[in-house]
Amino acid sequence: MLNPLWLHRIAHGLHNSHVSDVPQMMDYLIRILFACWLPHTARIGAGAKILGPVVIGRNTVIGANAVVVTDIPSHCVAVGVPAHVIRSGIDPATFLYHHTAAGKSLS
């Protein structure tokens, strides 16, 4: 049986490999088949559960073991059971890896 997170992980991998158009089409396929929106730029933590027809915004980070039952906006971090936004206005490239755009450590 297909799982929307499996398709999301494949689309995210293709996006990181700079394959054009296929990740976007997979996003639409997920939306049609599973009534949820998981953009290929979202980062979903290990063990996270997405329940029901929800929309997850672009460049969003969902924490490990979070349970998403409501819509999550773009550019934010959501954690917990049920998932709630703890930080908004993030750039995932610098937030996740603790590096600036120039590649230097923030610490």
C-alpha cells in the first residue's frame, strides 16, 4: 500500500538531485491520492505521523515523532503531540545545519 510519506521522501530526494518537474508532479499526486499536501521542500522527522487531510507549508520542519492533525504554515518548525508551531520565519538550510549561507558555523 502506498504511503504519502514514502512518496514525499522520493520527491524530496529527486528535488535534492536537481531533477526538474518530477517532484512537483509527485506533490500533486500526493494531494490527489491522499487529500494532504506535503511539498517536496518540507522536512519530516523520523516517526512523524500526519493524520487526516492537512496542508503542510513549504520549507517547514516537522519534528521527530510529531503528530500533525492541523494545517502547518510555511517557513516554520512544528513539534509535539499534537504538533504545534514553536518557531516561524525560518530558513531550513541555515536552521537545520546551523550554518550561514556562506557555510560558516554560527557557534
